[in-house]
Amino acid sequence: MADSSILTLGTARSLLVDTSVYDSRIAETTKDHVFLGMSCDDGEDMLPKVETRVVLVGAASRNGALVKALQDINSSCIMTDNVEEFGDGENTDFETVFVLTDFDSSDYNYLYKRDNRIVGPPVVLHCAARQESLQFSCRPLYCTTMLNLSLCFTGFRNKEEVKNLVNLVHHMGGTIRKDFSTKVTHLIAYSTHGEKYRLAVCMGTPILTPSWIHKAWERRDEVHFYAEEEAFRTEFKVPPFQDCVLSFLGFSDEEKANMEERTLKHGGSYLEVGDERCTHMVVEENSVKELPFSPKKLYVVKQEWFWGSIQMDARAGESMYFYEKNDSPAMKKAVSLLSLSTPNSNRKRRRLRDTLAQFTRETEISPFPPPRKRPSAEHCLSISSLLDISNTPETCKSSKPSKSSTPVLSKQSARWQVSKELYQTESNYVDILSTILQLFKLPLEKEEQVGGAILAQEEMKTIFGSIQEIYEVHTKIKVDNLEELLRDWSEDRSVGDIILKYSKELVKAYPPFVNFFEMSKETIVRCEKQKPRFHAFLKINQAKPECGRQTLVELLIRPVQRLPSVALLLNDIKKHTSDDNPDKITLEKAIESLKEVMTHINEDKRKTEGQKQIFDVVYEVDGCPANLLSSHRSLVHRVETIALGDRPCDRGEHVTLFLFNDCLEIARKRHKVINTFKSPLGQTRPPPPFKHITLMPLSQIRKVLDLQDTEDCVNAFALVVRPPTEQENLLFSFQLAGEETVKSAWLRTLCRQVADTICKADAEDLIQSTDPDSLQVSTKDMGSTLSKASRAIKKTSKKVTRAFSFTKTPKRVIQRAFMANSTPDEKSQRLSCENRIGSSSTLAARHSPSMVNLPSMFERKYHTFSRSTTHLF
């Protein structure tokens, strides 16, 4: 007998100890002894060894896969339909393991009452797949679906239901804990009330419904299924508003409708204000001054509780979000703390006034601390007075100036005023950037968020881009330069040097953000629609006073607007700078440097938009070649057409031409959707609407034929193409599908790009007006039923004989069109060249006569097949 079938008797007996429904200590202490064949380290040599035998009962004995699995792990087996001959438990020579397919049968009850070891077929198959010994458990184990999971229950009142759930968890390899602790991996909740629920929310433990256990048990026979799989588990999360009935007070009709819709989406329900069945009343605290009634047994909470619950994907604690009226005891207590009835009331009143003034951020408030008062008039014009227009020399008449005091200006200069405005706007701008970082970016980047990460890393990079680098540059400009400039102001101080000093850093920081701003805005809108937690996050933070009632998109547009406004302010400072001031030349250089930055941004933006268009083409066209992506390539035009010939695809196909500056991508509309594609972020992306046909360099286009409009041919054109793999010219004919495209303009654009590619000065020489009858091109009956049926027949026949094509445009027709537009010299050269090619091809045909006979044979069969199928229609 193999070693894997030997079990230490002491270990076996310790594992067979009976336990209560909730006690899992045995399973925890014997975690290291989960497999048969693992012996205890202590006293192994002193204990007798017993042989393990596996008994396949009933349907399990007729399962060939089980027998083979036991052989793979070197375990012998016995097959029986009568468990009584092995299940009496009196034989101490063997440790018997019974394999049952039904844990709700009389055989199971008989074995369970006699403390026999019972496992299900998935356990045997699981161990065999991993080449491990048969798993060991202190209870009957059907499968390993919940192996190593520890569950806790809350909110249940039906004991029978709990008992049934506990048995299922044990049968799937899980354990149960009565009290919630850090060792609990999942909380099974019947409601969103209770201490266990609050602890699970704080610790980020998944909170699931009982259906999770039942659905996992339904999949118990899937050997490789695991209940902890996120895709499976997410379906059974307890919604944040389960068992909650909400009402909304003080909201606009649109906002109320939005909140009611999200209440239903997150497991709750809603009623009108005042209904006794409501459990919560959500109040818009800024508009509601008085409650319409005195609530009893009702949570009255601010709207932040509602959005916070959605953001966490769990019901938030109400105690932090209670709504308090202005005349409530709590508010009165807060007001009493601001009482000014102390001996130092004047000082406190002044301090409160200064604090409120700082909060209001008035335009004349200095960012610097106020200086201490000095008796001399020399210090009366201190830093604070320089930054405060209201502080004029007249305010200091009460104190006599000293003899050594400097002359006092009657008013501040216009140059100083504009410089101060530059500082104030810069200070406000830095505050906005700080709000974006502190209120939005950093909380979204925080690890171990309750409910998991709100946004993926790729979405974070797209939304915020280089906002951190922009903030750092402007913080240096404000703190290290503009503040020091205004502190020690003089008319000869240079403002332009500050911008020149950081021009290179501005060039690095701004283009990555401005170029992708539209993409950033689209990402915010898309995530807000698709991710309720992100929508709730924005609702909470955009309502805070730091945002000034602005949305995240409105805040993020500020960097796009900042550099032009700085350039205008510098221009204004230059106007108020005298010609003999050295800063005038410096300001001109600074303005030019900002213009260079903005020009650089605009150029990069155009390149970025062009690259984005190419990426869009790659995503839209299935099978698009990777070499289409190139830094020097740009999309020029896009045209919707219908194929008129059999090249490059079947007649009647809807074809889209993507004209680039050096090539032409030809793609047809896909006939049917096969499936959807999953992005790395887990979101479904629609399949490409087009199928790649060919990517053709523009240098292969020899002529662009403008087909004249006739009764049988309208709005059509053709391309004479010579690929390097072909020995003759090919004709691609199309009809413009939409009225929005003007044929003459499209053909001129196409010829211009071809001429630029082949370095030809005159693009008009490439266009030639031609009679469509000479090329046998017609747009007649393109949308008729007969034409559609003909295309269907042709498609079917091509599947049968895909390796052969008998529908090429006749060589004589292409030669006639091309020769009609050539000079006599070109005609003679072409004829001599084709004669040489024809002689070589004739020689090859003589050596291989089958090359002539085989196509003719298939051509006869093809025409016979076409006539027979056409007769059906």
C-alpha cells in the first residue's frame, strides 16, 4: 500500500471529533492536517498505522472518472450498493472513506450517524487534478467550493434556515464563526442593521446575501469552481439600501427623481415625505430651514449619508449625518461657544472679524500676516498697507513721521496694481489646483478604500494627467517669487523674469494635460454614468464649499484657461511699464515664451487628435494591420461607398475608405456581430463594425477615374491600381453612398495626397473623366431584391470554391481604359512590355498544362451552379 493511503490513528481520531454547528476550532487547529497521508510530527513512530480504503457507494461506483482519479493518487477503492457492510464503524483495521453523490439520501444519514468519513466526487477529482492526497475534514465534505473561507451570519431569525446554510457551508469546505473578527472572510447578512454589519463595512469584509451560498451549492459538481471568484461573488453583494424606505425633502424635481432612481437601483424603496413606513428622510440641508413635522422612529439625515452609502457600496452609519435644525439644542450649544461676553470680548471680536474676512477671501485681503503697529510713519506703510489700497498715507496722520522717513507716494502705481492682480489670480489658481488634488485625486488614489477602488489606475491617469506637476510649478511661482516680489516691491523689480525662469517647466507640465482634456472630460462623464460609486463620490465632494458649487470638469478646465490669462496680465503690466525700465524687454520675452508654450500645446494637441483618430480606425476595423500606427501618419478623409465591381470585395458591399496622407485603408461593413470584447477594466466594448480588406499605399494608384453620370451609373468613380504582387492593373470601382460627400471635392483630395506621395507637382493630371460603359461599371439595381439574392448566391459559391476566383474584371477592359488616357509613347512602351510578360506567361503555361485546364473545368461548374441557383429565385 502506498504511503499516501496510510493515516496515523491519533490524527484520524482527533479529526473525527464531533463539533457543534458554530464551533470551528477543530478545523482551525487541524489546518495543517488536511490531507490523508499527513502524519502528526509528535509521536508518529509510537502510534500504529492504519490502512485507508475508499468505498464508492451507489452511483459513485459506476463513475469511471472517479475510479481513474483514485488510481492517479494511488488509492485503492471498493464498490458497493450496501453501506451497512462497511459502515458499522467497528473495524479498526481500516480507515474507511465513503464517496457519495447524494448528501440527502438514506445512505448518507446511516453513515453520518455512525461518524463515518464521507466525501463527494468533486473532492476526489479535485485532489487527483492537483496530484494530492485525499482531503481530510472533520465533517462530511462534498466539494472544495468554499475551502479556506470563514463565514459569519447576522440578521437571521429563522434557526432552521441558519442550520441549513451552515450545513451547506460545511459540505463545501467552509467554516463558521459565531462572533465577527478579523479572521472572518465573508459576512452573510439578512439586513443592513447590527454591529456585525458595521464592523464588516469598516474592515472592508464582503457582505453577501444567503443566495450566494445556495448558488454555490448548485454548482457543487464543478470541480474547478470557487465561490470566492469575484465575478460570481459580486452578483450577491448586499445593496446599501436593503430594507430601507427613503423619502426626500428639499430637492429639485430633477435631483429627487435621480435619487429615487438610484435608491431602487441599490436595493431600497422610496415614499413621499410623511409616510409612516419610511425609515429615513434625506434632507437637503442648504434649502430646508424647518422640518414639516416632528419625526418619530425615523432617521433624518443629510444628503451626504445617501451619497456616502452609494460610494462605499454599503449603508453608512446614520449618527454622523443627522440633520440638525438651527434652533436645536446641539446648534444652540455650538452658538454658545461663540459667545463674546468675556473680559477680552473686543479682542475676540476683532479676531473673529479677521477670521471671517479671511474665509470670505475678499480681493483686498493680504495673504501675508499683518505687521505689528509702530509709532513712526515710516512703518505705517508696511507690507499690509502696500497690499491694501485703502491704507493710504492719510490713515497715518495721527502719528508723526521721523526725519529719516522715506517719501510717501500719494497712491500706488498702475504697474503695482496689475502685478498685485497677477498674484491674486495666481493664488486663487493654486487654491483650485490644491482642491482638485486634496478633494478628488488623493482620496481616489487612497489604498484599501471601503468597497474597493472606485476608479481603475488607467482612468485616474486619463482624468488627472499632469495636474500634480502643474500644481508644483505654480506653487513655486506664487510662494517663492510673486510673494517675495510684492513684499519688497519697487518699480525696477522684474516680473518677466519670474515667467522666464519657469518657462521650461511650463512646457513640460501643460501639454500632457491640455492635449488630453477632452478625453479626461469624456472619461469623467462615462465613469459617472457607469459607476454609481464615482457618481456618489462626486456628489459628496462637489457639494463642499471648497468647490464653490463647481463640478470636477469645471475645475479641471482652469489649467486650460490659465496661460492665456497670464499672458494678458503680463501684456497689461508691460503697458504700464516705462520704456526705460529694463523689465519692459523682459516682459516681452516672457509673453513670447508663453506664446511658444501655447503654440507647442496647440501643435501637440493637433498631433494627439490625429493619433487618436488613427487609434479609432484601428479599433473600428477588425484585422487592421498594426503598421497603420505611425507617428508621421494622419487621417485626411473618410468616405462611405458601395463596391461596384468584384475588386477589392464583392459587388454591393458597403465599403469605407479611410484616406491617410500616404495610404488608403479599405474596409467593408461586417455582415454580423460575433461577440463582444472585454477591456482590461472589465467593461464590454462593442465589436468592430468593419472588416479589413486591404491597406494600400497611395503610390500604387496609377489613375483616378471620374465616371460620368449616366442613367445606369450615378455618383461613381474608379481607381486603377497596380499592386507589386500583380502583373497587371486592377480596377476598383465605387459609388459614393452619402449625399454629404461631394465627388469632385473627394477626388481632388485623393489626387492631392497621391501626388504628394509620388512627389508629383500637378495633381490634376491624375484625374481622368471616363464613360462608365467603357469599363462595364453600372450602379443600376444595386438595392433590388434580385441583386441581393445574386450577392447571396455568389457568397455561397465562393465558400465552395474559395481558392478560385472567376469574376475578375476582363484584362481587355482595364487595358482599354488605361491606354485611352496614355500618350502614344507610353502606349508603345506598355505594349512591348506586356508582350514580354505574355511570352513568359505562355512559356510557363506550356510547361504546366494543368494550369489551363483546371480553371476552365471549375469555371464550367461555377456557371452551372450559378444558373441552377438563379433559377430558384
